[in-house]
Amino acid sequence: MKSIVTAMIANLHAKPDETSELIDEVLYGMTVDILTDCHEDWVYVQTAYRYKGYCQKADLLLDEETAVKWHSEAQPIIIQNFADVLQQPRIQSTKLMTLVKGSSIGVVTQEDVPEEWSAIQLVSGKIGYVRTKWLQEKPSQTQITEHSFRENVVQTALSYLATPYRWGGKSPLGIDCSGLCSMAYMLNGVTIFRDAKMVEGFPIVKIEKEDRQKGDLLYFPGHIALYMGDNLYVHSSLGGNEVTINSLDKQHALYRHDLATTLTEVGSLFPEKPNR
């Protein structure tokens, strides 16, 4: 059974208990498959990117028919860190709710709406308004060149700079290492595994370390980062407390010895060896 996230952020826990480990966050408008109905408050779910955990029913719309339709029709996503959904297309209007980057919504056509505003449909069916520049159609990686994709993924990751580190986090309120990399790819139309490792069935494959290019993924023991080129990488670091930039170059001011000396693998969406 499919359901839709109706909370700004729905927490996925390791156990059906609010005090258990936070393993992931599922954003507003994303759909999940309910695998097990645990009891009156909790369900065991699987996300579209095959991640499993326990979610509170209060954060979901448990309606299969609506969820299937929403999954196919709710194509626009929020690209602003935080976007207020207002009752009217004017800045002074009352807020219906706030959405974070990566949330999915529906767009409706209305006459006489100023160009800088878009009418959107929430999961509840309510109509609200957000700034048009804060919306983007769900992208497809196949529609752009490899070069553009690599550039876009890096810029998306950099848009989270200084976001606090949060174990299991995946939003501008707080994000962990794999949350940052998976969101950078998701917002550019590619689904990768949510944890700091390569998994069969996802499009990232191992390449030689020396063949790494901008936008590739760097794997360390229990950690993942996104390569920016020139030996720089962006990552959400527990040690650094936030999303930051570091270097693999020993001579660079941003060098981190603990990571530079423990790089285990490099993964890429484009496994063909580059021309040198």
C-alpha cells in the first residue's frame, strides 16, 4: 500500500519508538510503501529509494488511490531551502505550511495569478501559493550533458553549505553525509543509495581513484563525500559539525589527514574512463 508524507519532514526510525535511532527523513509529498502495519501509531515503510524504517502514521496520508495518483502527477519539487506556502499569492498572506528543499507538490493552473507566483496543490487538496522561482520540474539526467550534470550536482551540494550535521538528516534543517550526496543527486534526477556505500541495483559504480571527476562520490569508512575537482570535496561532517569543504591535497589549507589517508573507493554515474 502506498502512502504520502504529509508532514514537513517525516522521521524514519530504526524501531517503532520516537527515542530510537533516526535513520532517515522523508520529505513532504514523497511516497512510501507500507510494508507492515505495526499498531495504531506506527508503520514499517520502504521509500522510493528502497530505504526501510518505522514511520508514525500521523505523518502520512494512508490512501492508496490518492498516493498512486500523487506519485505520477506531483512532479514539481521545491528547490528553495525553505518555502512558505501561502493562502493567497501575496507576501502578506497567511502561511499554510512551510516546505523544505526536495519536497514534492502539485501545480494547478489558475488565471490572474501574478507571474512570480504559482498555485500549488497540497496533499490535503488545499490550494496554496509559492514563488515560481522556488519550483522546478523533476529533472531527468538523460536530458542534459554529462558535463552539465556534474556541474549541477556540485552546485546543488554546495547549496547546503553550513547546514548543521544531523544523523539521519536530509534537509536544510540538518543533514548527514549520505543525506547530502543522495539529495544532490536526487535534485538532479538520479536516485543513489542513501548510505555511505555502493549497492548493486543503483547507478553508481566503482572507478579508479585517479579517474575521479567533478560530481563523483568519494567513499571512506562510514563516510561519503562529493568530489568538486582540484582535490576538493564537499561533505557533511560529524567532525566538522556542518556541511563544509575539505581537500585531499596535503599542501592545501583545507586538508583533512583523517579522510585523505582513508579514501577507500570512488564511485561514478559515468564509469567510462576519461580521455587524458
